[in-house]
Amino acid sequence: MADDAATAAPTPPQDAPESDEAKEARLAKRRKLLRILAITVITIAALWGLWYFLTQAGRVSTDNAYVGADSAAVTALVSGPVQEVRVSGTQAVKRGDILIILDDADQRIALADAEAALRQARQRYGQADATADAARSRVAARGAEISQAQARLRDADATVERARAELARRESIAGTGAVSGEELTAARASLKQAQAARDLAAAGVTSAQATRGSAAGDLGAAEAVVRGTTIDTAPDVAAAEARLDKAKLDLARTVIRAPVDGIVTNKQVQVGQRIAAGAPIMVIVPIATAYVDANYKESQFRKIRVGQPVELTSDYYGGDVVYHGKVVGIAGGTGAAFSLIPAQNATGNWVKVVQRLPVRIALDPKELKAHPLRVGLSMEATIDTRGR
């Protein structure tokens, strides 16, 4: 037993009971730490609330936003085979750059025909003008002839009157024997001769008047062509000039140029291909004037207004590149309202779905030039509704 007692492990010393002062000190320290922690949490919450109020309150965001642009469709305005293609897909072009050259043989022939037609129209006008001048001269000449014929008729009338008076005088004294029968016969012959001459003079007046009427008709026809016009304003000449202008325009249109600055996309033409007027050739995307359509929920529109500032980011450049823009318009309806098959909500199984409305956002041109975007890229847009 003694051995067992000797080999038993010694009992550890028991801690002395904690005094009231020590316990109170420990509790005070704990309460102090809790107060510090509470103050710290409240301070952080207050600072976060202040930061949110100053920077985030009134800001509405969406990642349902996409880059768009008013793309320019390039079409052929005249038909013809493609002679040369000077651009490739994805190539950047400037307004006025040559894109396509068509074979212009047909247009050059049409231009030559139009030039010849204009020369002929001018020549016809010149001939009509000359004809009118000649007709005026003939009318004036016929007028002089009428005057001369009328003078001869008056002389013939006077001669007839004298012959008639002489015959009457001689017949009145024939019974006295003062006038022989031969003299009386001669007087009667003179009267007939004077009357025949008078009839001939009258016929001359009628003929001269008829000739003048024919000349006046020719003058009227010639003046109908040139009356009130010049060689540049005559209808036939003006029509020929219009055809010539069209031929020149068609020839110029065989060289197809870029209508805007941008990137060539959707090129659909090759050398040797014959294209018809109005056929689509390619599309040019004006990335320098790109915009963003952000689709916001209807519940976010309470304070969204045109003119409010917007901040945008894109995965294309990452969050380091921030674009600035402004709201320039709000769509007139949701996308579903203008779909080919609009939603039929008057059913018994209707479930409300939050609708989205597109908001058009214009971007800062300088930022867009520094970091160009492409149509269709997704964006994250944040509108500051306090901005207006």
C-alpha cells in the first residue's frame, strides 16, 4: 500500500478563486471592446450610407444594353458588271472613298447619244428661228405686193370710170351727128378694155392676199416653235439637256463611293458580277457616331429623363475604360409591342412579366474616337437621375 501511495501521481494545484475586483475589471474590458466594436460598425455603416447617398443614390443601372449605329446601306444606282472592287470587309473608309467601279461602256454610249440629241435639238431650234425670220420677210413682201396690186386696182377703177363717162358723153351727142359711129364704137371698146384691166387688177389683189395668207401661216407655225423662248429655254432643247444631265449622272454613278465614314461590313459583290440598279452591295457602319440602346425595366423609369448623364462600360475594353454620355430619347414602346406576333395578355393564364423599354444614349465623340466600339457589343449603363 505504501508503494502504491508512493507511485501515485501528484495532484495539480487548484487555482485560487477569482476575486470580485478581477472579475469586474474583466467585464469592464469586455464592455469597452463591445462599445468600440459597436461604434466602429456604426461609423462604417454611416460612412457607407453617406457614400451611397452621395454617389449611388438616384443611379439606375442595367447590363441589358447594346451598341447600335445608323448603318448606311450601299446600293447600286445603275446596272452593270463590276470592274473593280477597292475595299474588303472590315476595312475602314472615309466618306467619298471609292468602293466599287462598274464597267461604264453602256453609260458612255448613252452619254454620246444624249449629246447628239442636244445638238439636234439646238439645230432644229435654229432652223425654226431662221424659218420664222424668212416667213416674216415673206409676209412683209406679200404686204408690199398687196399694196401695189391695190394701187393698180384703184388706177383701173379710175380708168373704167373715165371710159364710162366718155362713152356716156359720146352717146349723148351721137344724135346730133357730132360723133361718128366709129368714135362711138371705139369708146365702147375702150370701156370694155378698161373693165378687163380692172378685173385683172382685182385678181392681182386677190392673188397677193392669198400669197400673204400662206406666208402668214408659215410664220405662225415657225413662231409657235420659238415664241417666248430662247435656244436655252426651248422645250425640246430643255428636254434634251435633261436627258444629257441624266446620262452624265448615270456615268458618274458607275463609280460607287462611301456615303459616310465607317467600317465596311456585309460585302456582297465580286469582280465580274453583274449587279442591277438598287441591288445591295455592302453596309458601312459609322462607328464614330455609335450610340447605345439600354433596355431598362419599367420600374426604373420613375426618374429617368432626357438629358441625364450616363456612365457606361464594356467588356470589350474592361472596367478601366468608362464612357460618358447622356440620354437623348426614350422609345415609344417596348420591343414586345412591335414584334410580329404581339403578346396576347387577355388570357386566363396571364403572368405578369416586367417589361423593358429602350433608352437611347449618345456617347461622347472624343471618348468614342479614343476607344471605338462595334455594333452589337454589350454595355453596362448607369444613369444618374439626379443630373436633371
